Amino acid sequence: MAFTGELAISTRGLRKTYRRLNGSKHVAVEGLDLDVPVGGVHGFLGPNGSGKTTTIRMLLGLIRADQGTMRVFDQPVPARLPDVVGRVGAIVEQPKFFPNFSGRRNLLLLAGAIGADSRLVEVVLGDVGLADRAKDRYRTYSLGMKQRLAIAATLLKDPDLLIFDEPTNGLDPAGIREIRDVMRGLAGRGKTVLVSSHILAEVEQVADTVSIIARGRMIADGRVSDLLGTGAARTVRVGVAVPGTAGSLLEAQGWTVRRDGHQLLVDGAPDPARITEILARQGLFVDELTPVKVDLESVFLELTAGQGPGTRPPDEHPHGRRAAGSDS
Amino acid sequence: MRLLRVELTRFRCRVLLWVLSVCVIGLALLLPFQAWQSSKAPTAAQIEQAQRYADEEQKAQDEYREECLEQQEEARETDPNADYGCDYEVRIENYLPWRQTFEDDAGSTLYGFMIPLLLVGVAMAASFVAAEFATGAIGNWLTFAPRRGRVYWSKVVAATTGVVPMAVVSVATLVGGLWVAYSLNDSITSQWADDPDMGGERAVLMTPELLVAAGGRLVVAVMAVAALGAALAVIMRHTAAVLGALAAWLAVIEGLVRGQVGSAFPYLLLPNLQAWVQGGVTYYDDVCANDADTGEWVCTTTEHVLSQTHGGVVIGVVVGVVALVGWLVMRRRDVQ
């Protein structure tokens, strides 16, 4: 995968508020600056309610932004959306088709709407493995089949940008893997894939770049490798016979020590060898010394100080919001 | 045009719309059958029985005639115009079963068919459009066709034209069926046409040409309410909400207001639909006030005519306004 430096999606200062039934306002997206480079898979991550779907809906012209600007392939949207919509395929949340029409009928209608050749319907149905069930009513499809039909629908346009909003929700492991393979395959064909998810580990396996948002604000973005590198191996798991004493010794070095059963999790040690050295001096010998693997989930929890879905605003975060070496 | 074509395809594919169409066409078939039953010539037994009743009545009339004339003479001493109907001639037709004729009854049958046909038209259009909002498919649709104005008008126009086959077939079935039914029984001409007591009534009797014209206007009315239903479906997003709102409107506005405020009659939906289809309707308005001389509360009933043109204009304005509101809602509303 090679990034060209061009942006498939770019938003600046995007804001959206919803009015609740009691009249109060809920800010769903607050000043969001999102950049999605052309090419590869871009993960759009954040907990439930963080504003991912709202952002995607604004990009697709389904809901109106209160403030801010959005561009898709350098065209301002929603003003010029009709000009670029042919290059964009999207599945927003659960696929929504006409339940009493067959899969084929649903796709034929969509193909008719964009002037696509009706023969293409059979091709895309075959591509997603739904040719055998194409004549069945959509409402009889499993969730995985519905997702595949939605992907087939997006392929009718042969889009340059595909937007998948929580595509693996409700899918079994085989279905999740299938969707992942589809996304990688599309990226391999030069498409740009924007995939939103609240399951960070899942996206980590497939994304080249990510944007992480919480409470409608961007808290980090960049290449996955760079983001993982920002917190690489600073936590070390230590197995020792006397964890209490060992913990006190390590804390005396100014490091953060947490108990995890009979083991210790040590943050802030510049080098794991220093741990063995300090403990060995006191006659304590480690039986395990493992750098804790850093994943997106732990990076996210670190960035948001583990406060869960709400999290704190990004400007309070000591590491800032962009990963080192970010190219987006 | 591309979107309209797709919408018409979707319209054609909806099973519910076929079911509703079949129901209303079935009703259109049933009514001529009923007309055929009700326009049969009386049987020999019925004629014989009627003759017997007429003879008995004539005999009683003859016996009473002298006494009647005397009482009439007495009455004329004070009122020269007193008429007790002593020369009343008993007619056998009065004792035969009522026999419908095309000229007398075809019009009222068509006008009676108007309400169910209009309801089916509005239900078809509302369900066609609201289904897309209720299932959320509209969100998916807009990612393929983001120009909301075009999407909206394609749906409204598709709903408006989609009901035409159903309306044309059912109206043609009814109009043609009525003509055939009455013709089979040789019951075209009004029983009152040559009745001297009903002189002048013949001018308003139904003719095949008038019935076809009224049927054509009924098809246009179905298209109008279909456009209304489609626009309301965009605004309300659920078929049940549209039908509920219309039912409430009919009950409260068309029912209560019509009864309480006579002057509102020319601006209500149903009277204008009737005026459009029937070529004008007559209504009466009571104007009550204290009489200046006697001080009594006196009501004067005034006859008004709601013309076909008035009906067409009012319906057109209502449909146009609701369609524009639907367009504005479609353009501005967030799609979840």
C-alpha cells in the first residue's frame, strides 16, 4: 500500500448537535478534523456514542452539519456530493434494504438509480457469494448475508472510496474474517476503505492508518504502527516470588507498579534489564519478565486515561493528539 | 426520468399494492352485479301480487272518493286551493319491487364508490413511500441518489402515476359493468322520465357520457389524493401515521366542523372532491338572526352550489401546498 498524500476525506471543525426530547442539546461531534488518505484501509475508531456514525452520515449528506467543512476527493460536500457520490460506496450501520424484495431485486433497483448495467448485478452478487440466494427475500437473509448484499450494492458503483460503518456488528468469527478479507482485498485493488468500529483490536488487524475519536473529538490519528510505537513496551510484566517487596523496591525507583494477581505490571522503566538488576541486588529473582504487547485498545485507553466511553477532551491529554510520524 | 422509472418498478413490485388493487377492482365488479340484481324486471308472480294490491287500494279509494270530495269542498270554503288528492289514481308500479335504472342509479353507485377508491389510492401511495422511511432504506437510497429534490419528486410522481392503472381499471370496470348490467335487464331509462309528477327531472338523469366523464374525473381525484398521501408519507414517515391523520381529519374537520360551521363547507376536502367528481354539489347554509320586527330567532336556509371548477381548484391547491411542505421536509430533515 502506498499513500499518495492526497486525501479521500477531509473535515475541518465539524460539529453536530442533537436536540433531546427534553430540549437540551447533545453534542455528537465537536470540532472534528478528520483526514483520510487516498489508498489503504483507514480505521475510524472510538467507543459507542463517540460520533463515528454521525460523522459518516454528515459526509454522505444524510444529516446536516451545524458547523465545519467537509471534502470528499477534494469536492466540498454536501454541496458537490452528487458529483462525487459515484465514487463513494457506503454501508451505514446495519444494511437497510426493502425487506420483501429479493436481494437481486434490491440491487436491480439501486443499479437502475445510478444507471448501472443490470448485468453488473449478477457479477457483484457472485463476487460476494450471494448468487445462490439472490432470489430470496432480503428479510430471510442472515446478518452476514445482509452485510454481503450491502457490500455488493456498494460495488455496483465500482467506487474509489468505500465507507463501512461497524461492518462486523453481529457477525460470527467467520463473517468477521470474511469482511476483513473483503476490506483488504479492496485496498489491494487501490481503493480507499474507511471502516468505523468500536472494536479496536479488530481494526488493528486490517487498518493502515487510523483516527481515534472520543466524545466527538479527535484524540489521535496516524499510521497504526506509529500509534503503537508511541506507547511501545513501556509496560513490563514481572513474575516474582515476593511481589509485595519487589513492588516496593520498584516503586522506589519512581516507576508505577500495579499488582496483577501474583505478578506486577511496571510502567516507566526505561529498560527491563534495570528491573532484574534492582531486584537481583536484593536477592529477588524474577521468573517472568515480559514486555506487555501494545495494541490499539491499550493506546486508546492510555490516551483517554481509561475513563471509558466518555473520556476527557483531547487538549487535556499530555501526549497531544497526533502520533509521531503521522502522515495524514 | 431514471429515478422515476426505478420508482415505478418498485411500485409495480410491491405485493401490498397489488392486494389493495385487487380488492378495489373486486368491489368494482361486485357493484354492477348488485345493479344487475336490483334492475331485473318483476316476475309474473310479483306483477300478479302487485295488481292484487293495486286493485284493493283502488277499491278502497273509490269507496272513499265521495267523502273525500265533500271534505275537500268544505275546505275550499276557507282555502280555495285545498287539494285532498281525491282523484288519486292507484298505479301498479307503486306495488312492484323497486327497480333500479341506469339513469336513476348509476351515478349514485359511482359516487358511492368514490370514497373507497380514494382511500385505497391514498393508502397505496402512503405505503409505497412510507415503507422506505420506516425500513430505513431511504438512507441507503440517498447514498446512491443524493439529490433529495429529485428523489422526492420521483417518489411523489411515481405514487401519483402508479395508482392510475388501478383507478382506470376499477372505474372502467364499474362504469362498463353498470352499463352492461342495466342493459341486460333493459333498465336504462328512468322510471320517472315520463312521469308527469316528476316533470323536469329528466335533465339531471345520468347518461353514459356523463358517467364516463365523472369516472375520468374520479381517476384524476385518485391521482390527487395519491400525491397527497405520498407527500404526507414523507412528512410523517409511517403509513399508519398518514392514515391516522387522515382519519382524524375526516372525523374532526370534515365531520364536526362541517356540521357546526356551514360556511366552512366550500373549503373542506370531501365536498370539493364530490364537487369535482360529480360536476358540482349543492349545499345549504342556515343563516339565523333575531327578526327586527318580531324579535324571534329566525333561520333562513340558503342554497349554494359548489362548482366543479371550485372543487378542482381547492383540491389542486391543497395537494400543491402539502407537496411543497413535503419537499421542504425532505430537503432539510436528517435521515437516521
